[in-house]
Amino acid sequence: MEQFLPAAAVRFSLARRAQPGYSDIMDASFEAKTYAKADRRLIPFLFLCYILAYLDRVNVGFAKLQMLKDLSLSDAAFATGAGIFFIGYFLFEVPSNILLKKFGARTWIARIMISWGVISSAMVLVRNEWTFYSLRFLLGLAEAGFFPGIIFYLTLWYPSRLRSTRTALFVSAIAVSGVLGNPISGLIMESLSGKAGLDGWQWLFLAEGIPSVLVGIWVYYHLDSGIAEAKWLSDEEKSLLARNIDAEDRHKSEVRVIDAFKSGKVWVLCGIYFTLMIGLYGISFWLPTIVKAFGVQGYLPVGLITAIPYAVTVVGMILLSRHSDRTGERRMHYVLNATAGGLGLILSGVLADHPIFAMACLSLGTLGVIGSMPLFWPIPSAFLAGTAAAAGIGMVNSVGNLGGYVGPNVPIWVRRISADPSAALYVIAAALFLGAILTFLFLPKNLTAGRGVAGHGYDVGQKPEALA
């Protein structure tokens, strides 16, 4: 990547490293300060963007508590509408990620956010199941590419050895959106219902769609498409960041779009992520309904209680990701966390008659799902680079997110063959177990942060000057 930086920056960096007083300690301190500077600029902003993205995607689960009765929709129609989002998402995911690489993150992510904010706000116009299906499908088309685009964007700034913790901070927006978004959603529906002739669920879509448009405009002026564009970095800081990325990428053999489609590892990752998304959206869309089934009355109380599993997940996923980055191990972290999540979902079903214990186990299940995402996403970029990384990450997210269609429908399908109200949780747990088995059997044992898949690259603790 140094070839994209000003020549003066490269010469200055090389001259500095050649000075007699240049030490490992000074270099490590400079690197730490540079990444901290990048963190402050990028992570909170991306975190905000993803909170809005996730709210716009799953607030339909909260709106369900009111809109089904208002529109005379069945549970099956809701599940179809919730899941059809991922069909549109699937169709445009890989092209969107490739276009992001072509046009730059700033322009493309701004386009994504503005378009999904407009369509999400337009959900106030839903009058029957067909308008519901249509707008959910269009929302999927609009949002396609956002999440994998950000995952790819992080690979442009951070080497693998640092990426899990940053991914966790970004992905924790899912959990934080549950902690903050569910009570806010409940408050909106409870306090604004009937105002200006709109029902509470209509206010919910409007109030949570408009901010996406505003932040999308902000993206265009705040986000840099890459290291070379970052005016807030000095030439020396740009050179260090670019050198670390280049040192990692030069050992990756899969760099073309076709490499991503031909890679067996990519297809295995698609299958693993598919199982994870069954868990994520099975929980996200139905959690308010599960909590209400405990006997909780009122939209705000339901929102407050559904925030508990997400609050547990915020803390747990950051601790897990930091440990994964510190040890450089990804594979078994994923296996053990996903397995624990499956066990938590099973126990929450078994203990359904004891709400406190059931919620504790449901919190473990939520951590097993959401907490596995930052452990998973550094894996594709361990062996993919360049356009192959953009296409491969898009592929994994695209195919995997078809699990987002399956997850909301699991309770509907299971109800046809079992009268047990907890049977859907057992099916979702089985999906998590399957993903853990695929990870254990088919991902390389030597997959570690900073080494890639084949043992190449640099060590977790290797000094930056050795990477030049």
C-alpha cells in the first residue's frame, strides 16, 4: 500500500527508522498511539452507523407487537416479511461490496445509509402484507453491502492481529442497539401512538429511519476511503499503517474476485455464518414476543427486559475478543462460544417456567450468537486480500445472511410439527452446534491472527520495523 502514499511520507519513514536513536520501545509506543488515534476517529463513528443499521433492520420485531393486529397480519406473514429482507440483501451483497471498493467507502456507505433510511421511513405506508413484503425487500436491497463493507473497510486500516477487538467494538452495536433501542422502541410506541393520526408502530419506523439519512450525509464528510485520504494522520503515521497492512497482504495468495469464488474455505465460512445468522435473527425478531410470553405487560417493560441479554453480550463479547486478539487464536474461541450459546438456548427453553433462570440462559445464548461475530470476521481476511477480500467477505455475508430468512421462520415451521413452545429454541441451538462442528472440522488448526492460514505473515508480537 505504500505505493499509494506520498513519496515524501515513505522517505521520511525510512529515514526515521535509519536514525541511530530509533528503538523498539519508541516504535512500539508510536504504533500504539497511531492505532489509538485511528480508533478514536473510526470506531465510534462506525459504531453509531451500525446501531442505526441494526435498528432499521430489526425494529420490525418490536413493531410486530402492534402492527399485526392493526393490519390483520398473521405470524406467518410477519415471518415472511421479516425474512424477505435477506433475499434482497443476498441479491445485491457481493456487487455492493465490489462497488464499494471501486467508488470508495465514503461515497458508497453514504449512499447505502441514505437509501435505507428513506425506505425504512416509508414503512409508515404499509397497509397490507404485500406492501410489507415489498418494502422489506427494497430495504434489503438498499442496505446490502453495509456490514461486509465495514468489515472490508477495517481490513484497510488494521492488520489481523488487531482486528478482532475492533470488530467486537463495531459489532457490539448490535447488543447496544438492543440495550438502548428496545426500551426506546417501547417508549415510542407507548407514548406516540395516535399522535398526528399515526399508530405507534408507524412512529417507530419514522423515528428510527430519519436519523439514518442524516448520519448518511455525515458519512460523506467524515469518513475517509483509505489511509492515503486521512488528513488527520501525519505522513509518518500513514506510512506505518500502510506498511503493516502491506506486510500482511503480501503473503496472501488469494487476491482476485475469482479466487474468492474458487476457495473452499470461503464456502465453508458461508455455511458457518449461515448457522450463526439463523441464531441472530431467530433471537432478534422473536425476543420481544418471548419476553411478552413470560407475562410481561406494556411495551416499555418488554423493551427494558429484552435489553438484559444484550447488556450481558456487550461485556462478554469485548472480553472474548480481547482474549482472542491477545492469544492470536480464533477457531476454538468460536467453537466454544457458539457451543455455549446453543446450550444456553436449550436451557432457556427447559427453564421456560422460571423466567429469571430462563432470561439468564437466554443471555448466554445471545452472547453465544452475537459474541461469535467478532471472532468469526477476522478469519476471511486471514487468507484473502484486495478485490478477493471485498468479494469474499461479501459472499460470506450474502450467503450466510440467508440464515436471516430462515431464523424468523423457524418458530412458524416448528409449530407445525411440535406443540412445545420452546422447540424453536432447540432448533436454533442445533444450528449453532452445527456451525461449531463445521468450524472445528474444516477450518485450519493453525489459523491465528497475524499468521494467516498457512503460517505466513508476521507474529502477533513481531516488531513493526521487521515488517518493512
